[in-house]
Amino acid sequence: MNCENAQVTGISFDGGYAKYMTAPQEAVARMPDALDAKDAAPLLCAGITTYNALRNSGARPGDLVAVQGIGGLGHLAVQYAEKAGCEVAALSRGTDKADLAEDLGADHFIDTEAHDPAETLTDLGGASVILATAPSADAISSVTGGLGRNGHLVIVAAIGDPIEVSPMALIQGRQAVSGWPSGSADDSEDTLRFSALSDVRPKIETFALEDASEAYDRMINNEARFRVVLVP
Ligand SMILES: NC(=O)c1ccc[n+]([C@@H]2O[C@H](COP(=O)([O-])OP(=O)(O)OC[C@H]3O[C@@H](n4cnc5c(N)ncnc54)[C@H](OP(=O)(O)O)[C@@H]3O)[C@@H](O)[C@H]2O)c1
């Protein structure tokens, strides 16, 4: 992804849902034996994006890391941050995912419909890193005030709308806002290896390849928890 000539299967050329395919050798990643292929599949998008964003965010063990949006990316981000020794706050709309977030390793659960997320994070001491996975400019704007001193808002949610952030808050808090794209084949290998080593796994639902359209519907209707994997 860092390379301007990067090619992505299923986007740059056909093959995403094929049983067999050819791929450029520089685009493939070695699989650890300990990892099941079904679990590895989501790690090569949702996993690499959150793992790579977090490891480049400046977050260190003991830091408060907030993950906004507990979906395909967010449920992995909570695990990666916890395995990296961070104090983890999961931000979600409603309480449906509270138990799940705790199971995944979150130390705090913030229902953003019941509590102001920025105020709650500030009460916790201010986040060193907020990883924004929720695809909503309003939602992202609502958390920027929860950054602590030297805090870093890392946006991985792919939205085109502008977000609101106070320049004065950034100045006074020496804070930063940035975005992060997933990563390269090397980063994929690192993601798979770390996931195998630290027992990070995606929550998946599996479908046969011939049921791809049904699987797609579950995803589009936001019913999948959290990733749908097609098994040829
Ligand atoms: N940067 C990259 O390279 C990269 C790579 C992959 C994906 N992405 C992008 O990352 C984003 C998340 O992907 P995903 O697969 O994790 O999606 P997802 O499974 O739908 O999860 C997104 C979560 O965000 C929250 N959310 C959704 N709509 C919201 C809204 N209007 N307001 C507030 N919160 C909302 C929900 O969490 P709660 O129910 O917990 O509130 C939802 O579960 C997408 O925009 C995707 O395109 C970026």
C-alpha cells in the first residue's frame, strides 16, 4: 500500500473470490502454522490496518488507548492494544457490545449514546491514542476532546467528510491527528505473526463460496459478527 504501484486482488485485478489465483510475489505473506486460514483472512485487512496503525501510533504499554467503533476493525484493535499492554477503552453506541468488549480485553466500555466520549476519556486521564474506526465524521469529531497531552488521533475509518477539531486544543495539548492506510506484504506478515503469538483472533462467520451472495447480504445489513469468511 505504501508503493504507488501496489496492486490489490479484487480491486486492481480479478481473483478475490477464486479458489486458485495468481498473485505478484511481492504481494504475498507467509502464514504461521499456528494460524487457521479462516482466521487469517480478516487479519489481512481489518487486522493489518489496526495492528499497523497502533504500532505506529506511539502508544506504549500502560498508555490509555481508545478504540472508537467495535466492528470488524475495532474488535481486533481492542485485542491488539490489550496484548500490547495498553489500558484499553472501547467506545460503542449502546451497551450491546459491552460484554464482548470486556471479553476482548477492554478495561473500560464507554456507551457513546449515554456518555460524552470526550469527557469520559478526559476523566480517565486523557487518551494517548484514539483509534477511530467508526465511519462517521460526527462520531470522530465527538472524541477529539478526549485526547490527553501529546495525544494522537489516528483515523482509519475511510470517510470523505471533514471532521471538526479545535486547533487551540491541538496546540495546548501538543496533539496530532493523522490517518493510516493498511500496509504492505511485510506488515501483513508481522500482523499474522503477532496474532499467532499473542492469540489475537477475529470473530468470524463462515459461508461456502457458493453462498457468497447470502454472506454479502449479512455484511451489507450489518448483521455479521464481525467478519464473513468464504470457505471454498
Ligand atoms: N484505513 C484503511 O486502510 C482501512 C482498511 C479497512 C477498512 N477501513 C475502513 O474502516 C472503517 C470501519 O470498517 P469495519 O469493517 O470495521 O466496519 P464495521 O464492521 O461496519 O464497523 C464499524 C463500526 O463503527 C461504528 N459505527 C458505524 N456507523 C457509525 C456511525 N454512523 N456513527 C458512529 N459509529 C458508527 C459501529 O460500532 P458500534 O456499534 O460499536 O458503535 C460499527 O460496528 C470503514 O470506513 C472501512 O472502509 C479502512
